Amino acid sequence: MSEASFQQPDRRRPEPLWYQVEEAIRAIVKSGEWATGDQIPAEDRLCALFGVSRITLRHALRNLEEAGLLRREHGRGTFVRSTTLVAGTRELTSFTQEMGNMGVVAGSRLLDCGLTTANAAAAGALEIEEGDPVVRIRRLRLGNSEPIGIQTAQLSAVRVPGFLDAGLLQGSLYEALERHYGIVPVAARENYRVGAVGAADAELLDLPVGSPAFVVERITTDERGPFEFTVSIMRGDRYEIRSTLRAGRAPSTPRS
């Protein structure tokens, strides 16, 4: 790799040095200069190339490891991970934004899109009547051209009139909904369970039939209420759930 690829932090900028290093490494991975499985340079070398201290560098590397972009192997070094989504407590973003935050190029392949009727699960999630019309969008989700999961989204047709004729399936769905319908997500609730990949999905995900997967149900709301119900089948080897646990009781006050 050319040393010109390493953008040294600008100490005049308001962002912390570790943040600038983190963003620079994301850009290198996103550009493909560091590919999946590549070992990145040793810490001493990176410190010299970025012109920062070891503490600053480790802060950036730790964040990238927690985000799923890098993996550290004891005694071997740090490597670029295969595309992995990390779920848990996080900001509400679209798939495109989430992948971009990881330095990964998001992609989608439309599998099916059409008008159908809401079953009991979709009706309950969207707070509509069973049998009401919904727009159903089924997509294969990709990260750096690798299959990550299959997402089936259902939108209440009343909230998105003319959706199928408007050509809104290129790029981020959330951006299209905001631009054309004024729908801005404000909250989402997700439920996770473990499942197995069926025959049809296994072929799309390039996995053996029966491979473990996360089944993620998500209800997304705007100021008017729920507008999207999504069921995702995510590859178990490219999806992680992380949580931070805190003690439920306050620490005792030391006596003087």
C-alpha cells in the first residue's frame, strides 16, 4: 500500500485525533486497499504513518473492532473482518447508513416487490386490519458484494400511495420515504431469535441448508405511528449482537 493512502490527522480540526484516524482507516478498507482477511500493519508502523501516539491509535482500533470492521487475534495481529453487522444498542439508521458507518459498501438485489394483503403479524405490527393492502419488498442485502441477509419489508399502502409506480427502490428506502412521503423514522423495536436457513434462502445466501441464522423482526415508527414491518434472515456468521450490561444497584457510599 502506498504511504500516501494514510491521511494524517489535522490537529487544527475540532474532531479528536482518534476519530480522524478511525475515519481514515474506514476509508482505506472501503477503498479495497485492505481487503477482507488482510493483516493491517503493526501498531508501531501505524503510529508512525498516522503521526499519532499508541494511545490514540488503540482508541481508534478498539472502536473499529467493536464496530465489526477489524478483528484482533492474540499473538498474530489485527485483520480486516469479513463483512459483519453488529446489532444491539445503537442509533436508528437504514441498512445503507449502517454499512457506511462500518466503512462497507452496501448493496441490494431486489427479489420481489408488489402489493399484497397484511397477515396477522403484519397487521398487528403496522396497527392496521388483517387483509389491508401492504407494499411488500423483498431484497437480498449485500456488504462489499457479499450476501449478508434477506430482508422482507412491508409498508402500509395507505401511507405510501403510488409507491410501486414511483421507482423508489434504488438506494436507501428510508431516504426515499422521507423525500416522497415525509416519513422520517424516529424509533424502532427489534426482536431477535435464532433460526435455520431454508433451501430457497440458503442458495441466495450462499450457505448450506439448515445453517444457523438470526431472524430479526423490526417495527419502525414515525411521528404518526408504525409504518414499516421488516423480517430479516441474517447470516449467523456475519451478524453479531452486542450489549453493555450495568449493575442494577448503585454502588455503596464509602464511609469516612
